[in-house]
Amino acid sequence: MSNEKAVTVGAPFPRNYSAELLTLTRGEGVYLEDSAGTRYLDFGAGIAVNALGHGRDDLAEIAAAQMRKVIHVSNLYTTPPALELARRLVSSRVGASEKEFAAVHFGNSGAEANEAAIKYARLYALATRGENHHKVLSLSHGFHGRTMGALSATPSIKYQKKFLPLVPGMEAVPMGDIAALEETLDATFAAVIVEVVQGEGGLAVMSREYAELLNRLTAELDVLLIADEIQTGLSRLGYLYGSELVDLKPDIVTLSKPLAGGLPLSATLIPEKVNERLELGDHGTTFGGGPVTTAVAAHVWDLLSDPAFIETVREKGEHLGARLKEIAGRHERVGQVRGAGMLRGIEITGSQEEVATAMSDIMAEARRGGLLILRSGSNVLRLAPPLVITREEIDRGVELLERAVKHVVG
Ligand code: PLP
């Protein structure tokens, strides 16, 4: 059956979404199926969310069992699953970092987790240094979400221009530019927010040297270092926290995408020095950390944080990277291989116009061939498959990708 039958036209969604959405009806492992019965190898995982793959009975059973007990209580109360998950998150460490977490604020989305992080950082700076120490520094091509605070910390005209004015006090420096960071960062900043691999902005990887400078300057100035691990966290890069890849030592970590296996949940992990400044009612949300999402997430956490599992992700990530380098070597219009672990991509080269057309055509051709992929920035095709993928499935996906690349750019 033709894939076109599965395309939804005229869906009552706002025009900020594509008018031609593929209607997906079920999934199993690393495969998704559309309403026409066509199967796709899923190298997008719901934008780096479904780390454990699709059609999981274990997740479904936990959610159903919890729904029969209690679905929602609000943050005026708590539940055993929320406590359980919070304890696991708070007792985790970012690699060899000496920094500890004291508390976790649960939210419902990545943007919300970053909003909380920015608010906590501003509150801390106001309490410790007084007014006019509220600025937030982010890195060029970073992406932190679409709500006004997170958007204001996302230094990209493309995302911001139609929604001006922004939240005041947001500045950006080019990632990797040591001099710019040294010149700009001072105690008027409440926080620096960074990704170690820029998931939406082209998959650039932070250098160890830059991470070391961020660690040192933020510590000296008592500016809070926020690691946005919404895409890189929970083993996607082959480390529990992506920060470990470059030895970044954040004070605050934000998590979301894979946290509850596909249910909406986010977490903002904060240190004691911030927690002790908070007062009842300073921040809150109705749905964040509900019993269903946290029950599922506690199980997801156990699977994703298992060192033996993380090791397999690292090995498979190396394999994926090596296979992509082979593609780059065979096709002139494929430039750099970007990213790390199981968050990788290939750069498509050419003039701006050529690249824009080629990117869309390759994605459409991949889909026709049975492979779903993502983009990152304007010129990088992004692969973020479920972490449970096998080497054989990686090879199959890479083969389908190369076929699409060859068809479009030769
Ligand atoms: N931060 C990063 C690094 C992300 O990749 C995203 C989403 O792609 C977000 C924040 C925003 O998350 P959400 O779309 O759940 O608000």
C-alpha cells in the first residue's frame, strides 16, 4: 500500500505544524507502523524520547496498575512513585563531579524544566548578590524550549523573531570561544545554560577545554551552571549524564525527553545552596510529577542507568558513528559527521538553497524507503534511535539512509 494513504491532510492542528502528518498507529521495538500498515525503522524516537523503544508491555502495565490506584493528586500531596523517583534522581551524581543534588522539581516538558532552572537561578542570585544579578548566558545554536523564558535563552532569530520582546537579561556567546566567555561572564549573571551536544542546533559537541572553563568560571563567580540534559541525558551519549562526556560539572541539571519512556515528565535537579533559599509557594505546577508518569519513570531510570546497559549504548554509538563516517567518505555532499553516542548526524553541504532542498528531499526519500529521521539545525540530518536498537538494526537504518542520500545528492 502506498505511504501517501497514511498522510493526514487538513488536520485541525495549527499551521505551525506540517499539513502532511504521517498518522502512526502502533509501534514495536524500533519500528513504527502507519495507518496504511507501512512499517518504518524509527531513527527519530519521537525526537529522542522513546529510548526503550515502542510497544513496551512493562511500561504499559506499570502505568495501568498505577492508574487504577490513583492518577493525580497535585503538588499539595505526594505519592510513593514520586518519592521513589525523586530519591533515585537526587542520589545520582554527574560522573566524578563532587557536586550533589538536594532536591528535584518535577514538571511536564523540557521547556518547563528549563523555566524552573532559570527561575531558581534568578532567585538564588537575588538572594545572595541582590538586584541586577539576574542575567542568563547561553551558547550560540543552543536550544532550550519554546516558552518565553526558555525561548529567550535560545539565541536563534529563527525561533525568536515573531515573539519579541524577549525576557530581559538574556545574552549569548559562541560555543567554544574561550575569549568571548572570559570577557562576558561576570557576577551579574545568575546562570549559564548549556548543552554538551547541541541536539537541535546542529549537533556540535562541546570541547573538554571549554567545559573546564565553564566549570572554573561559574565556580569562581558563584554563577549557577545549568546543564540542559533534556536530549543528552539518561544514557543517550553513552553516559548516564551527557555532561560526563566532557567532564562538565553542572550545579543544576534538567531532564525530560526519555525520562518517563514517552509520557510527559521533566525534572530540574538542584543543589542544597539553591534549595535552602526557596520558600513555600515560590514555584509550582499542577501536573508535574504525577504518580503515573513517575511510576513509569522509576522503572525507565532503573533500565537506563544500569552501567551494563550504558556500556552497550556507548559501543553501539561508536558503531553508528563509524558507519556514518563511511557514508561521508563515499558521498561528496556529505560533510562532517557530528554528535556523540546515539545522538549523531551527517552534515549536508552546498549553498543554503541547495542544502534546504536536499535536506527535505532526503528525509522524504528516507521515509519512502521505510526510515524515519530528524533534522538538527539547517544542514544536519539527525539520528536518535531508541537506545535498545541492535547493531543489525543500526546497519539497516544506515543502509536506508545512504540509499536516500544517494538518490537525492548522488
Ligand atoms: N532543551 C533541549 C536540549 C531540547 O532538545 C528540547 C526539545 O527538543 C527542549 C529543551 C524543549 O523540550 P520540550 O519540547 O519538551 O519543551
